[in-house]
Amino acid sequence: MKLRYNYRLYPDTPQQAALARLFGCVRAVWNDGLARRKAAWKADRARIGGTELQKLCITAAKRTAEREWLGQVSAVPLQQSLRDLDVAYGNFFASVSGKRKGPKVGLPVFKSRRDRRQSARFTSTAFRLRPGGAGDALYLAKIGEIEVRWSRELPAPPSSVTVVKDAAGRYFASFVVDVPDDGQTFPRCDAQVDAVTGIDLGLAHYAVTSDGEKIANPKWLRRRERKLKKHQRALARKKKGSASRAKARIRLARQHAKVGDARRDFLHQVSTMIVRENQAVAVEGLAVRGLARGRLAKSVHDASWGTFLRLLEGKAARYGRAFISIDRWYPSSQLCPCCGHRIGKLALDVRAWDCPSCGEHHDRDIAAALNILAEGIRLKAQKTLNGLNDSNGLNDVGSVKDVAAGLADTRNDCEGQVRPGKAIPNLAPPETSTAHAA
């Protein structure tokens, strides 16, 4: 399993100039390679890449007066830039042919020095770390030793490092490390847990678990909205191309960076807490792209549900937990978790309701989380049974009930069937305190 470890870099003034030169060279090689590929395809439908493109855009270009400055930087990041171009074209062709899953990938585009992110990648032959894997500095070819803020140790020697400069002018080193995929255990959590939970995501509360716990929505963007507007208006008043406009842009970018850092830190903390405390996690699949086109688009983007689910799934796979995603059309908020009665579609302002069949009073979010948990257990039981059938030839209906009953033996289900309408899960106790403030 390949993982990325990011650290903050603090280059001095000469090193910043060297990195700016490197970013410009990498960008120029990318644009030259892309232009040559487009021209070759337009001329006679020919495809060039790999070694041939490196000879044209790096080796031969260094001998010309227009590109002789390419020799001032290390050749490794330039070669990696053309390899990235080949990968980008490969992803495009795989997406067009249907071999690549997910959203469609477009053709590569030209890069600009005004892009909010500049980067260059070094392989193991062009960088070096101090002994121990986490020293005081990182050596980069033709740049020198750069100060690194080592927040944690690297678990293994890195195979590559990408130096990144963001829109706020900050520098980062992103190491790629290959770690064994053997179901690692969480630090400070050696005991094997057997709890399972269902999670309902929302805007009033960021997440509600089937145990009745409600995680408050910090609303990172809304918190800094007034300050962001102030800096945006100040930027709009500056003359284009002036030094004061560049300073105003940096101030605005730093405010956006603070929002992104706070959001990222929250998502990591919550996802780690959930995966650490539960053996299986059931969540509802969300059409985030569709939700982000509605009237709540700003709040949906601010919540960053897609990133949270991706972190949750990745950490579950890394630490041997089960991640279950149920269908997005499953009516989790319309079912009574006690009797299975379907009340129908509810307005968004209805946060609690009484079941007309069994008379139970339900908190809308907690009931949805309980239904998500029950459906997740059912799907897990079905998947487990399919695996048993493939390996042992089990085909009797009794096996389904045995597997489902074994998975349903949790603090949220009373050793019965896991289908809503047949099982009566333990409802979470009523809240005695308000949600934590952001």
C-alpha cells in the first residue's frame, strides 16, 4: 500500500528562487511536450511519448538558445513531468474507452505560472534524507538542504518526494512511502473492538451515529466568511499587475488556506475516531455532485462529505475495518427503525416524528442512522454468505439467517433479523445535553 506523508518546508530566499526556477522549467517541459503531441496528432494522427519526447523536449532543447536554461535545474523533475503527461493521456484514453471507472477524464491542458499550485517531483536518485528517515533537512539536487518541519517519522524510506507551492506561498514536501498491507492497528488502541455503527451525514449536525452521538458541524467557511469578503473587496480595489495586488492576493489565499487546513484537520480527527472505535462502519452513499448544484451548494461544499467518506473508506481498509456503503436511494429517513413502517418523504424542517404504526417517537437523524446500520448489516451478511457459497457450496436459507444473526448481535440490534420491520434495534437514549459548539 502506497501512502503519502506531507511536511511543511521552510526554504530560505536563495532556495525559493531556485524552486521558482525549477517550477518554471517543469512547467515549460510539460507545455512543450503537450504542444508536440498535439501537433503530431493533428499532422498525421501520430502519437509520440516516452523516450522520444524526452529527447526532443529535454536533451535537444537544452542545446537551443530558447531553452538552454533547462540545464540549470535537475533533469529528474523534467523527466517526471513528461512521465506525468504520458499518464494523463493514458487516463484520458482509458476514460474514453470505459476502462477507467468514475467521472470522465478530459485531455491534458497547458500549465500557467498563475496556477494556484506549482509542483516538481524528485525520485530517489535526486533527493536524500538525513540518517534515520526524519532528520533536520531534505537535500534536493541542485537546490541544497531545505529545512523541514518533521511532524512525525516516516514508516519506511520514501520512493519519491513532490515539492509543492500552494496559492498562499507555502511550501510542502509530499513523500510516497510503500507500507505493508497487513491490517495495521491503531496507535494507542491495541484492543480488538467489535462495535459497529451507522452514520447519517447532514448539515444541521455533521454526522449522527446510531449510538445517538451528534457531531456538530463546524461550518469552517461560514466562520471566516466576513473576513474573506473583506480581503476579497481589498483585492478587487488593487490595480492589476501592481505589487500591492500581489500582496492582497497572498493575504486572501492565506485566509482560504486556514479554512482548508481547519476542515482537513477536522475530517481526519472524526474519521480516525470513528474507525478506531468501530469494527464496521455503515454509511449512506451520497450524490455530492448533485447536491452541490442546489440551493444549499455553499453549505454542501463546505461540509466536504466526499472527502470525509474517502478518508473513512481508506482508513477502514488500512486498519482492517469493514466499510459498508448502502444505496443512495435507500429511504433511511422515512423508515421506523422499530417496526419498519414507511412514513413517506418528510420536509427538511421536520427533525422528529412519531410512528403511526407503533407510536414510537424518533429523532429523524438518529432513526436514519439506525436504519443505515440495519441495512449495512444486512448487506454485510449477504456478502459474507456469498463468499461462503463460493468457497464451501452453502446454499440453504438457514445459512443466511445464521450469518445475519451473528452480525446482528450488537448493542444496536437485539439478536434478531436485521431487515427493518423484523428487527427492533435498541434506540439511543434521549439527549441530555446540547451538541458541542464548533
